[in-house]
Amino acid sequence: MGVDLHISTGSSIPIYRQIVEQVCHAVVSGAMRPEDQLPSVRELAERLVLNPNTVARAYGQLVRDGVAEARQGKGVFITERRQVYSDAERSRRLDLAIDNLVNEALFLGIEPADVRDALDKRLRALKRQEPRNPTHQARRS
Amino acid sequence: MGVDLHISTGSSIPIYRQIVEQVCHAVVSGAMRPEDQLPSVRELAERLVLNPNTVARAYGQLVRDGVAEARQGKGVFITERRQVYSDAERSRRLDLAIDNLVNEALFLGIEPADVRDALDKRLRALKRQEPRNPTHQARRS
Amino acid sequence: MGVDLHISTGSSIPIYRQIVEQVCHAVVSGAMRPEDQLPSVRELAERLVLNPNTVARAYGQLVRDGVAEARQGKGVFITERRQVYSDAERSRRLDLAIDNLVNEALFLGIEPADVRDALDKRLRALKRQEPRNPTHQARRS
Amino acid sequence: MGVDLHISTGSSIPIYRQIVEQVCHAVVSGAMRPEDQLPSVRELAERLVLNPNTVARAYGQLVRDGVAEARQGKGVFITERRQVYSDAERSRRLDLAIDNLVNEALFLGIEPADVRDALDKRLRALKRQEPRNPTHQARRS
DNA sequence: GTGGTCTAGACCACG
DNA sequence: GTGGTCTAGACCACC
């Protein structure tokens, strides 16, 4: 059954992006590893009660982002992690993500210092929980 | 010169939200205060080279959010400050936004320290442009 | 009317890729320049007798590749050229393209030396025809 | 060891085409000659860990292309060498393939010299693995 | 008017 | 069985 993906219809985030983000997150956190197979387009579509096209779109995005690769007639598989984007592009995307955060904070009327503290706390939590790869070695099916 | 709004076309954030957020920010930071008048829809549209509909929609949202109120025939005015969201809600939404940022950074393979630096830089840029101390002044009428 | 895109149904290359490649080519050759607007999804779909979704897919790809950007309610525009992919990724993609060429040549029974000569000829033709940017300056609408 | 076919899963080229191309290549280079017998479908499928259907499809294509012929109950054999495509057709197809490569390189912003180098490197790799001089020998039966 | 998302269902290529 | 492409047509957000 791999990883339990779930989507929330009614969110403002498009369904296909929810799938992409959950898979990315699973990969980054080590819950999914290279060579792991994603559920087939049809199966996931059925499980999540979605149109197969929507799932296919998500998978296509993952392939373009270098997170997964499609093997004709076999399925879609997680790939070895690799840096697809240039430094400039990565920094551009980081800036976009930061803009989103800052805008949300401004909108909520949260003080800059509080935003920074919240981020620091989150990053520190990350470091503690994530020696990552080696510890997950046991999780091979 | 009043509020000094600026929008960036080409951002993923809709223009009308940019306006909403900047007004909210101005209110939170004290750059705009209760009873201050917002520029007229027509004037702001002209100044920012926008479709008046876009400005109108932003003002509508501000009114719905309780940040401003429309006075027929007079204009739109900032209302008494009040918390639109509960503290719990604000903190929840901030955490969500932070999760998004952190996930994107992890996906891009960017170091936590670099994320913090980028945010700090962005927040410092904010501070520099904001402290237009309570010497507020409605722009024209 | 911008650039005259045309597709050939019945080719083994998917229609959406044909569009992508033609726009890329137009950009690289200077026939389209930053800020130029692409035909609207609906218009191009009608002109090429395609489903709008197919055109949208092509445009989406261009946006993801950093060749164009979508402005809500305005249209899709060519962006300033920028390096989206990392060196490793670019070399990976070049290798894929070279594999395709070599495989076709093997299939056709063409000698390696002849492949190299044909490529050299093509590259030399490029250099001659393409001082590129400055000479196109006049072509602003 | 006969033909020494190898396939690379994960390539964008379908497996069955890889087989077709490698056999064509072997014929062109003299590694296989008229009357040589190809490995049986079952054997090759087993050796390459493929679905027998895939091998059968490749052999079918070779027969359709006139490169090989099936002899009922005996096996599949290389036929007398003959040009499947006219010179003009071959040159046209080569030019198309070269255009694809050059377009991709331009899009990626790769220097012509680097394209040539990459191709040279690839062709040299080919030559090294090919010259299994006319000491041909059908593998088993 | 613009693009973005989603559904429904068809057909093809590949294994 | 798998994924890939395309069509048709709906609904939404934004300008």
C-alpha cells in the first residue's frame, strides 16, 4: 500500500498539487525511497475517488521535477534524488515561497519577529527528527 | 503620500490580494489608522494602472474582513482595529504557511540556515519600508 | 498574429510537444521576444482546430520551463530567458537528445562519421545565421 | 556470445525499439550477417529479463522491415542486406533527428562546441563496443 | 475576456 | 495490466 496519500477536496490548493506535495514530502522525509513504486494512476484515482487524469497530472509533475520516473507498462517509480534546478531557479522558488509566508503573516497581522521565531522553531524541530537516510534502512518491503 | 501601495504583476499572488494584504499591513504597522480614508477606487486604479474592478474587489474584501467600511458617497475608511481571527486560528494559519515554506525548501534541497537567512533578509526589507510613523495623512480625497 | 504556429496531426510527436518546440524555437531564433504575448488558449485552439486543453497543456509546459509566464486574465507572455535547469540536468537532457540521434542513425544504418559531419554542417549554418538579438531590434510591434 | 544485446530500462526509447535498433546496428556493422540466426524469443526474453511479448514484437518489426525473416519451426534469420529506405529518405530522417538535437541544445543554452563534444564522446563509446569483426557465430540455437 | 482545474470517457503504445 | 495523449465540456478565479 506504500504511503497513505489523502486529499481534501474543498481546499483552495488544487488536488493534483496536494498529491505532488505529499509525495515530495514522503520522499524528503524518507517514507518513500528510490525504486519505490507509486500506486498506479487508476488505482489511486479509484482510492481517492478522483478522475485518473488528475492523478496522471500529478504524476507528470513529479516526473518533470525529477522526483519520479515512469516506466511504460510497469508503473511510476521514485528516482534517486537529483538536483534538477539551477541555483538561480532554486533561489527564485525559495523567494516565492517566502513571499507567500510573509504575505500571509502580514495579512494575519503577525509581527516579523514572531514569524522568524515560528520558523526557527520549526527548523529546529526538523534537525532533531531527521538524521534521515541511514535510520530508515530497515524499512524495505 | 498616503499608503504607498505597490503591486507586482507576475507574482503568483492575485493583485487584489496584494492590495488587501498591504492595507492590512499598513493598519497593523500603524501606517494607517482608524478613520483614515483609502484612495478612491478610480484614483488607485489609475495610479497603479489596474482595472478598477480589481481595486473594487480588494476594497470589498477589506470591508468583508472588517478592516475598512464603505460610507456611501464619502469613500472607504479604515475601521477600529479588531482581531478578525482568533489567536488559535492565526497561529494555525501561520504554521500552515511555515510548513509550506519548509516543504518547498526541503524539496529544493536548501539548507535550513539558508532558509532562515532568506527570510531574515526579506523581513528586514519590510521593516525598512514600513516605519512611516503615525504621521498619517489621507491622500487627497 | 505573432508567430505562425502549425501542427501536423498524424505525426508521432504529440501535438502539445509540437507547440512547445515551435515556441521554444521561435524564442531561441529571436522570432519571439520577452513580453511578446502568445495567442490565447482558446484562440490557438480554434485556429489549429484543437481542444483548448491541449493548447493549455503546451502553455503549462512552457511556463514550467521558464520560457513563458501566465498573467491571470491577461494572457501568456514570453519571459526573459533564464537558466532553469542545473548543469547536471542540462547535460542529462543533452545526453538524452544525443541518444535519440544516435539511435536513429543506427537504425538507418548511417555511419558515425556521417552523423558527425551532418551535425557539424548544421552547427556551422547556425553560427552564420545567428548574430541574434541586436539585429532583431527593429521587430517591435 | 552472438549478438550481445543490452537494453536500458528507464530510457525514453521503448525496449522493443532498442532491440530492433541494435540488431540493425549489428547487421550494418557486420557483427551479424545474412543467414545468422537470432536467439529464440523465449531465450532472449529470459536473458534480458523481458516479457516475451516484447521480444516477439521486436522480431515482428525486423521481419516487417525486411531485416530478418521467420522460418517456421526453425527460428528467425537475418536476410540478405538491402536498403529499407532510399538515400533521400534516410538523409531526410537524419536531418530531422539532427534538428531535434540542435533545438534542444539551443533551448538549454548549450554551446555548439559542447554539443559536438558530447556527440563525439557518444560515438566513440559506440565504436569501442562494436568492432566484433566478422567472426560472427550464432549463439546456441 | 483571460488562464486554471477537474471530470468523463476514448484511443494508443508498451509489457 | 501500465502510462500517455486527446477530446468534450464544465466550473472557477482573475482582470
